[in-house]
Amino acid sequence: MTATRKTRAPRAARATRASRTAVTVAASLLLTAVLTAPAAQADPPGLTEDSTPPVRIDPHDPDLRMVQGAKLAPSKVLNIKSVVETDDGSERRQDTNDNVTFALQAEVLFGKDSAELTPDALTRIDTIAAEVRKQNATSLRVFGFTDNLGSAAHGLALSKDRADAVQRELAEGLDSSVSFQIRGYGEQYPIADNSTEAGREKNRRVEISFPRASS
């Protein structure tokens, strides 16, 4: 009996050590995943959506006819988002409850490392100006972005110069009372993976956004 107990004790100890090792490895892998996961990017400043419910609902209203013991969850507005993109991805339009946003890839607006608009860019910007007039927007945001190649300082300067160029062309087709917010964010706020050329191409862009007309 004594010999049997001596044999089982080491096996139990080995099982305990193996279990602890597995837990330690799993915890290490989890910690590594957390530390290496890319940080989520927020929307650029200035883009906000109103989530205030338009109508107050009385949770004690007898007409609700709720199941006994049930409670009404806080009311909220669902932000419906519609995104339409050209086949080549060079232009994207996003509509939400409150805003319209156009994103144009830098390649269709400018030459390489340039802030001079191409002839094709003028036609695309004129189309956006027409939508601004249709929505009766009086305040526009023009934000420029680059990829993460080159220095951050160069990216900031180039993105601002490109945003300025688009703003000047937009202003030509709009009423002088329309106001603009113009920002160059460089490599901040990427929308795609900068480790591939396809992703960097999407990140090199100018976005024009403005409030939707009230329906």
C-alpha cells in the first residue's frame, strides 16, 4: 500500500505541474495578443452623430402593454450607414443619419507627392459641390490624409496642402457664405492596412464631409 501511494504522489504532482504550465502558456499567449493587437482608430475630430432620441418614451405608459416584470430599455437612435464605392475604390460616399462624407484617393486628385489637382480631379470635385448645394450645407470639413511612408512631418504638410487645394476648388463652385474646416492629419486615422500598397493607396485620400439636409 505504501509503495502504491509513493507512485501516485509523483504522478499527481506531475499532473498539477503540467496543468499549471498549460495555464501559464495560455495566459502568456493571451497577454501577447493583447499587447500586439493594433489600437482602434477613432474618427477624425469634427465628425459627430446625434444619438439623442427624438421622442421621450414613458416606461410606465399603460399603452405599452409590456409583459409583467419586464423593463423598458433606454431608448436610442440607430445610426444607419450607407457606403457606396466605385469599382476601383478611388471614390467612396458614406451617408449616415447626420453626415455625408466623400473620400477621394490621392491618385485620382494629384500626381505623386504633389498637391496640384489633375483635370480629372476638377470633375470629381464639381460633382461633390453639386451634392453640397443639394443638401443646402453651409459648413464643410475638408481633411487630408497620407500613408505612413516618409517622415511624419512631410505627411502632415502634404496632407494639409492637398486639403487646401480641394477646398479652394470647392469654394469656386459654392456660395461665399459656406464655411470650411481644413485639416491635414498625415498618417493619422488610417482606414486600411499600411503594410500593403493596396492599403496605403486607400489611406492616401482627401475626405469632404458635411451635414445632411433634414428630412
